[in-house]
Amino acid sequence: MATLPPHLEPESFIGRPLKELPTPALILSKPVMERNAEVVLEDVEKMGLGLRVHVKTLKSAEATKIATGNGKHKTVVASTLAEIRGLVPLAREGIVEEVAYGMPLPPSALEEVGRLSQFVKIVLFVDHVEHIEVLERYCKGSEDGGAKKQKWNVFIKVDAGYGRAGVPVSVSNAARNHSKRFEEVVRRVLKSEVVQVCGLYTHSGHTYGAKSQAYGGIDEEESVQDIMKDEVNTLLKAAELLPEDGQFILSFGATPQAHVVRALMNELGEKGRLRRGLRLELHAGNFIAKDLQQVSTGCCCLEDQALRLLVEVCSVYPERNEVLVNGGRLALTSEISPGFPGFGLAAGASPAPGAKCREKTRAEGEKGRDSAGKWYVRKVSQEHGIMCPCPPPLSDNGAHGDGERAKVEAEESWSVGDKTLLYVSHACITAAAHPWYYVVDKHDVVREVWRPWRGW
């Protein structure tokens, strides 16, 4: 990365309001992150659940400390080796003790995983018998002639309906209790001398397409709560094949479930549902940042989003009632959310210095301040984002339909140089695009700069 001049170094903006930042800029509200974390930490404590924080959203030591309650929960999951490397200093601090590597085992990563496991316990995901064969060949040292005596900790990755990774536990309309392939994987894992089974792990990313019953979401055939209960029941069924005298973790989750985990109270209130030696664990990551995808589920509100993107108006096109901002596919995202149009939603604006504003569109004497929820990013290319007025809302949580656009005039609402904050569709994807984050207080004044772990 090219060296920045001193006046543009991110740390030089500490103590300044976010409207003075160069754009595009990723903004994190620390008070909102801390509030979001507190809710989930309290819920899992009341439920007696373990919590495994996924670090892939904000990929930083500071965010990991907030999400884990400063090490109250010491197990995490990471998507990349770069994230695991970044967690090593936290392991030395005692904040993190165990990291699950969140991809089914890529053989090329074994050498580096083995090196990193000297500093922190690492758990691998396996969902195929070939994974065990790879580990056994590696431990035999067939390539270097030496015996590698490392014993690998593993989760058996289970597919509970998402269809991304994991072995199916059962087959529809089959007479047998468990699928043949699941039985083969479990049998092979338990037989191997180089593997230590930590438990079962499943991820329900399809909850992002569902709705919450508890938070005013629109009723659907299957709610976030329904998916969560099905996921836990799948894990319980899968655990029937694990030795009864062992200690195993059953890890379930996705961020929408973190918001409704209290719904498990009625489902698992009777202790008899879990046999001795089994412990339930919730895994989630984006619960401290949140985004429009989560708002779409009805699990949270617009104001619960700690992550926003600051962009700037580069031009105004009254003939088509649109404005151009410098937040395109690379700075924002190319993903959408089910309940909102486009790629981002205006969360509020700051006018360009000296901008001339028409009185009828001003809020507190400034153009754009009344833009929250009225404008969205309709189209993106690499660096360009095209904003236009939102269609009418369909629900109380701010979600929009596909109807006609509201009668809001671009030239009366925006001037070249205005800055606006955008709520984003998928916080994990947006955050991964930025080399640093500006962390603000409740007054939107920059107080810290975080530098995430980047690459793979």
C-alpha cells in the first residue's frame, strides 16, 4: 500500500467529527457495538449456553474483545489463517483459548495450522472421510520421512438445511435413522488415532431469509426461531452416534439466532433434552455490527446497526432524479438484503461546506439531514454508486417494497460535496473491503482507528 501523507493518516482524524473524514470511510459506533454485545452476552449467560464468537465480521482484536466480553467467552471461530494469526496475541493475553478454523479442511493449510497450534488450540472442520485420510497421511510424515505426532482436534461439520458445508445427518424418506455418509464419517473419525473429536458444528445461514416472530418480523412459513430449533434437534439426533462416555460440544447458530436465542428457553427448558456429556454452544459474529440483512429478519432495528459507510455526493442528476456517490461495489457491496431495495440505505447526511440549501428540504438548516430512509443505492459499479429515492415502506421496521419511488427531488435534497452515511446490506463483506475503521463515540466523533486482519 502506498504511503499516505501525514495529514491523511487515519489516526490524524482522532478527535474530529466524522463529517471531516475523507470518503469513502467505514464508520463503527463503539457505544452501539457495546450495547449489542451486552444483549447477547446476557442472553447466553441466562440460558447457560457457551458462546463462540465468529471474528470474520470485523477481523480485529478490539472487536473480538467486545464480542467475547473481554475474554469471558474464550472460544472463537475464524474463516482465514490471517485471522488465526491475528488472534495469537489475544491468546497470549488470555482472551482467546480456542479457535475453530471455519472451513472444511484445506490440505494446503495444514503446515501453517500446525505451526499456529503451538500458540493457540485450533479445531478443524471435517465433513468427509477424505479429511481424515489427509490428516493421517500428514501425521505419518510420508513426504519428509519423519513422524508427525500431532493429534488434531476436530468438529464434525453437520448440514442442518443450509446446503453450504457439512454432511447431512439423515436422508428424507429413508428408513434408517442416520444417513449412510454421516455414519461413515463418524465411524472414521472415532476410529482414527490422529483425531480428537470435540463435537458437532452446524451453521444455519438460511436464517437470513427468514423472519423473527419475537421482534415484529413478517410471518413466514419458517421463522428464525423455527430454524434454530430444527438445527438444535438435528445436532441432538447426530449426537446419538457419539460415545456416551465422552464430552462433546454441539455448536449451532448464525447471527440472526443470536438475537432470538431466548426462544430456546421453552424448547430446552427441561434439562432432560441434553444427555450427560453434551453442551450446547451458540456461534455468531455479526451481532455487534449488524446490517440491513439482519434488520430484514425483524431481529433488530435500523438504529442497532453499528456499522455505516460514509460517502460523498460527486454529482447530481435532476433529469433522472438521481445522485452519484463514491461508494460502489468495492467500498460498499454487491449484495442485497431481502427487505430493502438496492445495496445501501441512507442513514443521514452532512452538507458540503457552504452549500446553498432550499429551505423546504432543510432539517436543522442543512440539506440531506432528512435523507434517512428516503434514499438508497440503486446501482453500483466499481467505484460509483447511484442513489435514488426509496419506494414506499412495506413494514414498521423500515423495510421497503418495489413500488413507485417517493416524490423526493434530487436537486432539492443534495449538493455536490454533501456527505451521507449508508446502512449496508452485509457488514462482513463491506468491512472486509476497508484497510481501517474509524471508531466513533455517541456524538460521531472519531476516538479510535482499528486496523483489521487482512488477506488469507
